[in-house]
Amino acid sequence: MKRIKYSLYILAAAVLTGTACKKSFLEVDPQQNTDTNQTMLDVAGVRAAVNGVYALLQSANSYGRTASLIPDLMSDNMQISVVNANRYQPQDQYTMASTDGMVGNLWNNLYAVVANTNLIIQKAEALTVPIADTAEKRKLIGQAYALRSLGYFNLVRFFAQPYNFTGDASHLGVPITLTTATEKSGVVALPRNTVKENYDQIIKDLDSALSKLSFDTSVASKTRINLYGAQSLLSRVYLYKQDYAKVIDLSTKIIDKKKYSLLPRVSLNADFRKQSNAESIFEIAFTPTDNNSTDALGYFFAQGGYGDAIATDTMYKIYKATDIRRDFVTRSRRTGTGGENPANIINKYNNITTYDENLKVIRLAEIYMNRAEAYANTNQEDLARTDLNVVIARADTDAASQVGAGVTGDDLKKAILNERRREFAFEGHRLFDLTRLKQTFTKTRRGTITFIVNAPENRTILPIPQREMDANPKLAGQQNPGYQ
């Protein structure tokens, strides 16, 4: 039942990073039995290639676990239990090294997404197809552009400081490559681009995706990026860039279409876990035959699984008793000798029997919260409170929980940040929200040990993997501070 099946149409591991053999891209030959000139000869081949990229997102090294877990674990939302199997302890304790395996695998997975979408765009753009296949070809290319932007956006979020770290975003981001070589002779060493250059490319790719996906307005499939998925991702990118007018414009377009609806309080928790629920805009698919099994995120949370990650006390206490989302955290005993009692058990994802539990990447609630933050930062506070209260009211029955007209300025912005914490807990947002807004926070690590993480802080970003530093002479002197 276990294991994602990677398409034969994909250069496994990708030429750029060599995930299949765990080497740097400078040491890897493309698969000799994979001839890209013979694999994407028609739309069926392109479709299989795009499906292979979605499969990369399923990996435990991507959204399947690591990419979803680390932003909460390295923030004030989560900690590793005293009963654990040594997974993610360096992230919990802020003791990562450039040789960290989890970090290296995340880097490799994200660059595999980039390398394979490069190939798809290269081959599919030049492909001549029958008229009957032109619409699907266009849609698949649009998805490839959106997936490449997602790969780069995650790379720059994990491995570089936020956009506003410097006034002109001239600090180091990640290397950009828009072509993937199919022979080792074509592989070149690349230096790190600036964060501004990264964001410019991400936005350019999403603009291309929007152009290609302009006709793809069906919401029947939530596991493939459609027009609204690309708009939603661009809304998030502009929020991180603090381009608030564009956040408002994109968010309004999505909300006004009424293609998605917030889950009601009465069924919010159960419906959240359902495949392709009414609120989901884009999610990562898992089925009973195509899943991560014991490597799944839910298995890492569940007491019947590993149960290694638990919520912090501050995370649990941020919910009022009237807030239905509090049920995503249960106060009970951590199983195992010496386990915390009580512990804050996470059950937002909890299917450890069939594992067919899709991981949510973008939901309508985020679109409301993005717009609320943008309104609050453009002196449109009444509109900000309206959007904020829409999200609060659907989860909390206490009218006093809603934000009144007297909450303004920095207090309003703080209320929005706190609501993002409640709404997106354990979905991979929290650390990025804290760092992009330059918030100092208290990190609780294994046990009850706490320490202050200042803003900005070098340790909130991950090290460039050492094997990349060793193999690529263009990265000399470009390691993130503190990891040299």
C-alpha cells in the first residue's frame, strides 16, 4: 500500500539536485534510460510528467511531512515530546547543521520540482498537438508554471530571510535555473540569486500560469492547481512581499466568485479532514493505495503512531473553550514511559489506518485572512475587521471573540496575526508569519525548556545543504550565517 509512484516520464531525482542518489547536482548523470525526447511526445506524456511533479509534493520530504511540519515546529506552536524517535530534534532545539538530513532532503525535493517543471515547460511549449488536445496542453503548461513558482516560493521561504529583511530585498535567496539539462555536460554551477530576483521569477511564473489557466475555472478537482489556485498562491506571495493592493485585488476576485465556502462550525473539524471539502482550494492527494503510510504527517502526530510532535501550552491556550478549533488539540497523556501528562495532542490530521487524508495547502480562510491583513495595512480597518470576523464567527460561538471597532492600528494587526495562528495551526504557516512580520517569540523545545527567538534571527532559516556547498564552487561564501 505504501509509496508514491514517480512517473517514468520524470527524470527521477532531477538533474539539478540528484535526489535519487543523494548527491549534489554537479555529481549526477541524468538517467541513461530516460530520453526526454521520447517521453513527452503527446499530451498523454505531458500529463504523466505533470502528475509526477504532484507526486513529488506528496513525499514525506515535502508537504507529506517535512514542509508542513517544520514551520510549526520551529515556531511557538509545536515541540518534540520527551518521548521521541530522534526525528526533527535539531529543528526543535535550533541546533541544525548544514549536514542535516531532513534539510538536505527538503532542498532536494524542492529543486526536483523545479527541475522537472523546467523540463515540462521546455518540451510542452514546443509540442505540436491536435486541435482537440490544445486546451489540455495549455492547462498542463499552466500547472507546470504554477508548480515551479510553488517550488521556488518554498525554497526562498525555507532557505532565505523574508523579503523585507533588507530594504530592497537584495539579500541572498536561492539559485534560479529555468532550464534543466538532459546531459551532464549541460549542467552548470549557479550562485544564489537575490530574494528580489526570486520573487520576481515566482510572480512571473504565476502570471504565466494565470494566462494559461484563465479558462480552468472548474473546482471539481482540488488536487490540481486551477485558475483560483494560482490566484490564491499569488495572493500569498504578494502578502509576503507586502504588496497589499495586489493582495486585495486577487483575494476579492476569488471571494466574489463564490466557488468556495467556509466550513460551518457544526462540522468544521470533521469536514476539514474530508477530501476536497468546500473550503479547500488546493490540497495534496493521498489514497489508500498511494500514501506515505507511517511517514505521514498524521502518523507523526497521532498517539497510535509516533506521536513525537505535540502542541505547546501557549498554542492550546490561545483557543477559547467556545472555539471549535480547540478540538484539533486534545489535553491527554502522552503515551510511552515518561511521556508528558498532560500533553497537548495534535489531531488535525489523524488518519493512521488508511492514510487517505489530503493535506491542505490553500483554503478560502487564508484568502479572507490575507485580505484582512492587507486592509489593515492600507488604512481600511473597517474592512479588515469585517474579514477577520467572518473567519472568527464561523469557529467561535462567543460574540465577544469578534473584533470590535475599538481595535485599531497595531492591536488590529496583532488580532489578525493571532487569528492566523488559530486558523492555520499545524498547516505550515506560523514560522513564516512570525519572520515576515519581524515578531520575536518564545520557542519551547523538548520538555519545558524555552528560549527567545529574536527578530530577525539567523536560525529561523535553514542551512544550504553542505553537499551543495562542497560541489558548487559558485556557492563559496554564500552559506547562511551561523552554518559555516
